[in-house]
Amino acid sequence: MTRTPAIGSRRYTADVKVARYRSAALVAALLCAGRQLPGQESRPVPLAPEVTAALERARPALWKHLEKADGAMLGLLVLAAAQEGLPQTDARFVTALGRLDASNLTDTYGLALRLMAYAELEKPQRLQKRIRDDCKKLLAQQCATGGFSYSIGSGDVWDLSNTQFGALGMRAAAALGCDIPRERWVRLAKLLLLYQDYSGGFGYVRFSKDKPYSSMTVAGIGALEICRQHLTAADAPGDLAKAIAKAWEWQTEHVSDIGNWNAGNTVYFHYGLERAGVLSDLRKLGDVDWHRAGAEMLLAKQRHGGGWVSAMDFPSGELNPAAGIGNPVATAFAVLFLRKRFQKVLITPLTPLREVPLGALDAQASDPTIQATAKVEIARGKAAVPDLLMALRSDIATRRRAALLALTALAGKDFGIDPLATPDQQASELRAAEAWWLEQGSKTGK
């Protein structure tokens, strides 16, 4: 019996690097300034053309899979299609989305993936009732101990695969305007800290003779990073950063699994690796560029019709072998990994933004509020930099988070500053930012 369930079983810098600002004027201003947008990490140059070509070849297969999928699988394919950039006005996409909307989903995977897909839509406003209902149902799936199982009524029986998708679903719901009680994140983080193996890795279910392995270790890292985004240091039930670092140490010791088609659950693992790598701002494990290594593997295994098949992950095999369009789940995971559009901080058109002056942010300010404040500061341009540098020395972490988000967008780098660390703990990083401004300010006359 495979460990993988039916459908497969990015150092936190607050909201820095991937906030997807919806203001076209702001994006244009940053691009015109010749800067890379926060979180837009370039792919390795030698691989870029090959990856682009592979994704182009995958599009027909993705369309065909969209036409036939249902349930949680359809949610995954809509997610992959949206991140790949298939036109959302295309009649085929609209039809698939309509079927997804009409699906009676009650399981963790299905609910989480539908919320994740909705978070990628250009216009999710009409789906607000469905989003609220799905969020309510997903929260009902969370066990008292904090994990997630396949369905309601499982008591405290949970597994890490369902749990990571539960975390991803809650993250999407929050970005879509739903209120996720802080206690939910605390409960989840506490569970992850408790069940992390002493070696640093994660297994499918702890204390069940299930040793750590790669796909579950990156699942644990991703879920811990998501908790870290939604909890202040004071709220967290332990040292999440330390647990994440320990898990990455374990994964580095098992770096040979990256780009290894025979490593086990490999397509599912690489999709989890993409999320964990983006959430942790990690490009390499040791000397291995994880995205390059994974891309080389997937390019070598792409079928002639554009899809992928991984019998080790998905025993159901290939859909229409003669066409070479692959297995729908393996194809979706491969496209998601190759496209690498997972956002470290998820912002949608429904994310509630409440503009609060930087100096008025209190310690309980929500993530969307922090992001909205940063957006206001970014719109001020370099005139805001002195205020941002002052806020980075504030005793209030939420002000430091908003200031760093804005400074990174304006400067094009974060100077190695961690907004959860106190100013005294990163004096050299703050001095570097101030030195940068002394030089830049003199050049601009400000």
C-alpha cells in the first residue's frame, strides 16, 4: 500500500519578497526603475529556455486533463492551470471552474485545493459565499490536536500530507478574506513541533514506526513556515525558526533525493520542495540548486504529449497512453514545480486591506493590515525611507515587518534583516541599510 494519499501523499522575512501588489502603477514603477520585484527570483539562465519549452508542450495535456477531472483532482488542475497562466477567460477554463464550483467537496484535499485555486483567480469576488463555506468546512476538519485527516469524524487521527494541505487551505482562505482564528495556527504549530523527528525530518505519521522521508519533511517545513507567517514570536508555541532550520539540515543530508526520479513520491516531493523552498527563501541545499535539479529530471521524463506519469506516486497510471498526456495529478505537480509561481506571501483581490499609518500599527495588527501599510509607504517612494529605517528599530514587531516589506520593495534587497529579531540582535544589518540610504539619499538629493 502506497504512503501517498489519493492526490499525492516559499529564513521568514515576514511578508517581504513576494507580496503581489495589485497596483499596476506600482508594478510599472518598480519595473521602470530596473528592479526585480520582491520575490521574483530568476530561474537559472541555462535552463530557462528548456523549461519554457517544456511548459508550452504541457499546455495541451493540461487542457485535456481539465476537461475530464473532477473533485479534488479538478481543484489541483485548476490551480496548476492558473499558475501556468492559461487564460482564465478561455471557455475551457470557465467550464472547468464551473464544474469545480458545483462540486460537493467535503474532504481536506478537495476543500484546500479549491480554496488554493480560488486564490489564483483574477476575479474571485463572485465566489465569496463558496469561499466562506469552504473555509468553515475546512476548519471543521482540523483535529483537536491541530492536524488534518481525510474527513470529519476522524477524531485525532491525522497525517502530515492532509495536514500540509490543511495549512495551505487556511492560508488561501485568509488571503481570500476569511478570518482564521489565531488559535488554529497555534494548534497546528504545536503539533508540528511535537511530531518532528529528533533527527529533524518528518514522517507521514509520527510514533507509528514511520521514519522521516523527503516528501513529508518538506511538507513539515512548508506548514511550519505558513504558521510562522501567521503567528508573532510571542504567540508561537516554540521556536519555529529552529525547527525549520533543523528540518532543512535533515533534507540537506538527503539532498540526493532532489532530481532523483527513483527517490519515492518524487513528483509530489518536488511540488512540496518548491513551496518549502520559496517560503524559506532557499535556493540551494548545500551545492544543489533544487529547482535546476528538479527541472532537469522533469524535462527528461516528460511524455511526448506533454504530460508526466509517476507510477511510484500515482498507481492509476497514464490517461490515454497513446496521446502521451500523462497522469493528471503528476502533470499538475510537474507544471506547478516548473512554473515556480508559488507566492511566499499570498495576496488576492479579496485580501482585506486596511491602511494604517506605520507609526500607528499595534502589536496585534493582522498580516493584511501590515501589507496595506507597507503598500502606502511604497507609494511614497524614497521619501519614506527615513521613516522605514526608524521603524526598523521599533520595539513593535509589526512595525518592523511593514517597514521591511516596504524597504525591500524600494531598495531591491532586504539587507539580511529579520523583522522578528530585535534591533540589538541585528545591529550590523540595520547599519548596512542605513549606510545604503546615506549613499542613495545623497545621490537623489533627499
